[in-house]
Amino acid sequence: MLSVTEGQPNNFVIEAFHPNPVQICAVVTQALRSGEARISCVPGVTGSTVKIKMIGIENRILALREVEVFGVPLAFQNVAFNKSATQSSTNNSKVAAAAVDGGATCAETSNSDNPWWQVDLGGEHVVHQVIVTSGRDERGVILVEVGMATNDPDRQPCNTWELRDKMLKVLCAAGATGTFVRLTLLEKNRVLSVCQVEIYGHPLNVTNLAVGKMAVQSSTVAPASRATDGSTSTDSDGHSCARTQSQINPSLQVDLAADYEILQIVITNRGDCCAEQLHDIIIDVSISGDGAFSQRCAVVKGHLLLGETRHIPCVAGVKGRFVNITVPGPSETLSICEVQVYGTTGGDLLLL
Ligand SMILES: [Ca+2]
């Protein structure tokens, strides 16, 4: 889809090309009115370059205030197709599954407050874009969330959508990961009707990037390499946990040996004692081992529980080779039984 804001052209063609041959996205033959015009591409047009050119008219000026292009990276699949779907209630046999079966029928809830529809992707995914075709042309706000469980109280908001057209396209915040995607109509006594939901993303890379990789610590009581030995055993005496001396701002660094976009860090705390040592963790990702070009991935408030394995999502767009974990304070001990790092070499995930 291409959106032209306050343009004045008429008789123009929109093409997409590279690396494929030129394909016609749309031909516009009527004059655009002042304001915004939305032009849908014919289905299946692909390319990395978009050209807008006037046709059949000589000696004219092409004036465009803003051009926006919406689409989906080719590498991503519709991961919602034929997956298991549920909804807060079902009206008139319009079951939740109808929204992911590729057919024309629609899912629909009964009249209720904050009605919702949800799909189980069957495993943890990185969610990039959600496209919803609504069954009703009503106004309202739809909240799109990504969660780890059916009724995950810690669902992360992916984005919200002001319902204006029948079609919703939502780009999720980079790095949004989860198994369940839920749409909630944030209105009272309303029906949520969705005819098609497409979710573009990919399964979370199940490869732990950190396992077996080099790790170093600011000081050593137990070797840093135990934090990346692949064992999540939480017995500190079991030779699977790393530990620093008591010192100022103790830290542990994992060298992933290549640059990645970091999506999630998983940290396992020791389980034999001293859970509170692992508190207010700061996680940074850097391009070089000396911490240069560092980006903040996450700060975890409070301390991990005894033996807890905590999944910590990175903020959007953090890239680098070195993961640095620090416990701030004048006299602290950093003890970690395992660090798992998940990410992607995809680099520029949201090119559009
Ligand atoms: Ca370990």
C-alpha cells in the first residue's frame, strides 16, 4: 500500500522493481484530491525500489509532500495461518478460527466490554507486523499484544490501532516476542469482528547464541565460562555457575563471536543461596569488547529469585557482539549459573 499526502498528480503509475523486473503496483487515472490518498498495490508485487511516474503528460511537475510505503519483508511468513485461535465469546457460530483459515468468513464475539481475539502461534515467535481485516467499519481502539501464555498477565503491548478503515496494519515494536498474539477492542459493550488476521514474523531463533562462547568476568571466584557451558544447573557448587569476587560493579561479558540483533537474554540465578546478589542487573550490548559503542539492552529492577531463570527482552534494535551484564554497587558479587542469548542476524528487520 502506498500513501500519498497532499499530492497533486493524476495519471501516474506506481512501479516496484529490483531485484525483480518492473511490476506495476497501481495505475492512477483520476486526480488526487488535496489530502491523503491511499493506493493499494495489486497482490503479489515485490521489490526493493518503488517508482512513481506520471504518464501521458508532458512538461508537468510531480509534487508529493510525503510518500509512505507499507509492506512486509519477504523473508517473513504469515505465521498465524491455520493456527489455533480463541476469542472472549462467540456470536452466532462465528468461531475464532475463521480469522486464520484464509477464507472469507469472519470471527465475531458477542457484545461485551473489551472483547478480544487471540491466536496461539504454537511456539515463541518474533512478531513484526500484524494485519487485521475487520468485519465491521466501526471506530474504536484495538490493542495488539504479544504474550507467552493464554492469559499471560505480562503481555507486552505490540501497538495500538485506531480503527478507521476495515484493514489494520500494525508494525510491532522491534523485538516483540511471544507465543500468543491478542487483539482487544478497548470499548464497552461492543462486538469484535475480525475476518482475517495475518501475523508476519519468524520463530524465535531457538539457537542459544551464547552457549560455548567465550566469557570473561571483572574478577573470578568461579570461572566465567560456567555461565555459557550450556548447563542451567543452579547449584553453585556443581561447577556450572560463574562468580566474581565481592567488588564494585562486578560484570560478566559474553563474546558472541559475531554481531547480532539481540532480542532476548535469559539469565539463571544460583539456587543454593544468596538469590538477592543478582539484583538490578544492567545488560548492555556492545560492538567491541572494551564496551565501546554500547547500547542498553535492559535493566532488571529488584532481584531474581532463588534458582530463577528469567527471560529478559531487549529494547528495540540493540545490536552487537558482546553482551555485558553488571550488578551496580560498591560491594557486590555477580553469580550467574547460565546466560542464554537469543537474537538474529537479520539486521535491519524493519526496512520499510
Ligand atoms: Ca552453567
